Amino acid sequence: MRNTAPNARAALARFCVTFLLLGVFGLPLLATPTPFDLNMDRVKAGRFGGDLTKAKTFIVPTVILYVSESGSVWAMSRNGDANAQAHAKFHVLGLDKAFVQDLARQIQDDLIAKLRAAGYTVKTYDDIKTHPDVVGHGRESPDNEAGLPTTSKESLSWIIVAPSDAQTFDRPIQGPAWWLKGVAENKETMVLVPEISFAVPQVYGESTTGYKRAEASINLSPAMKLHVANIWAVDGKGGTASIMVLEHGKRLAAEVTGTLKKVSEDKTNFTRSWGRNSSDYVFHLDPQAFSDGVLRVGFAINTMIVAQVRKGK
């Protein structure tokens, strides 16, 4: 955005990086995660030939978590001769493979237990792992330092986490459940695959303009959000059903999940009215706060799934 100013020399370019560090110290260690209040107005269910409420048997082959591990965010503002740019890169430390895979396993096991407690037959990966469709299906290849596969979207890099390497299936374009319809075999059996995405830390750009000035900033917060969740289902005849949980705004998975540390900063003034600020950060994860946030969201989503399924009873 450009701000016309009668005097180019008077134009200002201001830039800053703002961080919101909310109560990083003194975080209590919780034995049990505090329940997450799922907003049902943000839950959207749909189906195309499949019906979760008609199923008598469920197959839960895996649970997939996506967690942001790094990113690069820009903010730019123009106003006449004033031109401001802000840039921040971040990398999350502490997303160790065994640690995050165990979180996926706990969410998977919780879903299986809740479905069985509701009276349904549930088959697990161990029950289907010798099926030809499962044996012949590819797995995601690890490509980061922790030995986990990653994917990129929305200027962020996300790790892909399943309870085990064997359960980190290649994801076809049709979604993570469709290729397993042959394993389901009949209309009353449904494959159920939850995918849950967590964004941490929060990094976003802002730009403002005023009289003879332009401002750009990057804001960072140690909070963790439920970014989105998708529950994919398919029966043995190819009928599908789905549940989407949209981002929950200010209902955070965790208010503080670690500490941010600036490791480098480069301030460059190209002209008297054009400047750029670029900074690099590392985010040191707090394992207890992170696991509590992930589990309380995952467990709440599992409870919601079972409630949706039980509508047929």
C-alpha cells in the first residue's frame, strides 16, 4: 500500500517485530489434560453414500496428527514513498519422533476404547495389517531430522505423525480412508481415519499506514491452536462420510506451549523511506504443555465422533 506524500524525504518507513509471550514461566504440570470445550457450531458433518450411524463395526487403522515445525511469514506495507517490510522465520525444537508418535497412539487408543465402550466392534491396525491392500500400500518417507515425513501448506512446514511408522500410510488424493474400502468389505463396516492439525507457535503479519508512514510487523505467540480436523470414513461399498472441525478462534489448545528465542536479526534501510526487518526464532517446546494441549483436543474430538456415531442408536 502506498501513501502519497508531498515531500518524499519526509515519508517514514517504520517496521517492528512484536512478540506476545504470555506467562511462559511457572507453567503447572498437569496429571490429566483439562477437557477441551469443542464448539459444535464449528463442527460440520457430511456424507456421500456412507452413514456413520448405520455402522456396526469400525476399523481404526491409524490416527494422523499434523504439527507445524517451521515457517516463514512476511508483512509488507506501502504508503506513498514509505515502504516497510517485516519477515520472520521460526523453527520448533522438541518435536521428537517417539514423543509425538506416542501422542498419536494415545489419541488412537482413546478413540478405540470409546467406540468399544459404546457397544461397537472395533478392528485395529494389528487386525488388518496382513490384508493384501494394507501390505501393498506405500508409507510416507521421513524427510526431516527427527525421522518424520513432512508436508508444506500455507507458508508452514508440518510434520506428519502416526502411532507408528507402519501406520504412516501414503495419502492418496481421495483422502486417507478411501483406499481401505476393500478392507471394510461390507456396508455395515466403516473405516475411520481422523486427521488433526495443530499450529504452534502463532506467527502472523500485520501492516498499517498513517500520515506519511507505513508500518509492518510480525507477531508471535507461544499459544497452540487446533488448526483443523477432518474425520474420514468409508464403508465396504465405497460410501463415504466425513466430519470437519474448523479452527476454534480464541479457544486455544494451549495458551503457552514453550518459549520463543530470537537467534538473529537483520535490519536494513535501503533508502530513508524504505526499510526491512528480518528475524529468525527458535521455539523451545514445553513437552508437558504441548502434550496436554494435543491430548485434550484429541480426546474431545474422539468424544464428539462417538456422539455422532451413536445418533443411529
